[in-house]
Amino acid sequence: MENPLLLFPQLNISASKDKPYCKLMKSAIKEEPQKASKPGAKQKRNRLSLLLQKPEFHEGDHLGKPGNLTKAASSVSPEEAVKWGESFDKLLSEKAGLDAFKKFLKTEFSEENIEFWIACEDYKKSKSAHELLPKAKTIFETFIQKDAPKEVNLDFHTREVTSQSMGQPLRSTFDAAQSTVYRLMEQDSYPRFLRSAPYRSLLQGRPAARAPLRRRSRSFTVSDFQGARPGLTAW
């Protein structure tokens, strides 16, 4: 009877009794899958890291319990809510109004705009010059520089002017950028906030309904506001 091992001569099974050869074959078999799996695992980790850096993928921050949008504003009277509709500045000047607007922007995945505005307000309240540099660096790296984790929508000129002033930041370093973002919110997001179901519920003195989540459109850019209401400032 023929030796069945001859059916697979390419495996050189006749040498299988050699212990060093067996160890070598086992080692080669183990190493090959590991080499093939490393690039896939690395790519998966890189993709996951990129997703986690994007604010729009943190949907857990936006969902929460029903009615979360205006939780802090639940005790606001209809009279107070009416004042929010008088002007955007009036809305931001009241804590409850600012909180309600910020939560509304989260449903549109554009909360970086109000976060940047708040950061600029805090920056201008710095008590000493040595506080400006670290705060300016943090704001720039978070909101201004290209591919920042919460990059705001700025025109090229404003971004460049802000970038050039980072060498020796002043309290006015972010004024132009803050004013631009203010106008974007005032003329785009603010009107939608006034039309939202939660705000209309507050006007009628009813518990606020939860606003649906919606993805913002990137077709609305800074250039749409150029020339509109010149000289407008937030302060």
C-alpha cells in the first residue's frame, strides 16, 4: 500500500519528524495571520479615532431624556420667552436663553458656534496679560486652525488675520472672528430657534416639546453674509 503522505509532496511531510523543522513551520503559520491582521486592526483604530474626534458623532450629548432641549428653561415664563424674540443679543444676555439656544444648536450639530462665542467672551475677561497667551492658544487650536476639532466657519481673511495675531495675542485678537460667528448665528440659527417647537411651547406656557435632531447644511457659508448689515457688532 502506498504511503498516503506522498499525496502532498509540497508539504514535505516526510521531514515532519524533524523537531526544528516542525517548530519552523508552526512559527511561519502563526506569523502570517498576524501580519495580515495588523494593517486591518490599525486602520480600524484610526477610523474610530477620527470618528470620535468629530463633534457630530457624539450623539449621546444630544439625545438624553425627552424634553432635555429646554430643561434649564422649563421654568421660564411666557413673558420672558417673548423677550428672547426681541433680539439675538437679548437672548444671549440671559442665562436661560443662552442655555436654551445652546441646546437647540446641539440638535443641529452646530454647537461649536456658541461655544466659540462663549470662549471669546471669557477670553476678553482675562485679568492679566499672562493669561491671554494660553487661553488664545487653546481657542485657536480648538476653533480656528484648519481641521480643528470644533472648527467654526470663517472666511479666509478673518482666519488669516486671527492667525497672524497669535504671536502676541491681545484682548481684541478674536473680535473679528467672534463678530463673524455672531452674525452667522443671528441670521441663520436664531430665526430657526424662534420657529422651533420648544420655543413656541414656552411662549404658550406649556412644557417644551423635544426638538428633532437635524443635520445642518454646509451650503450656508460665511460668504452669504458678506455685505449684510455692515458694522454690526455683538458688543
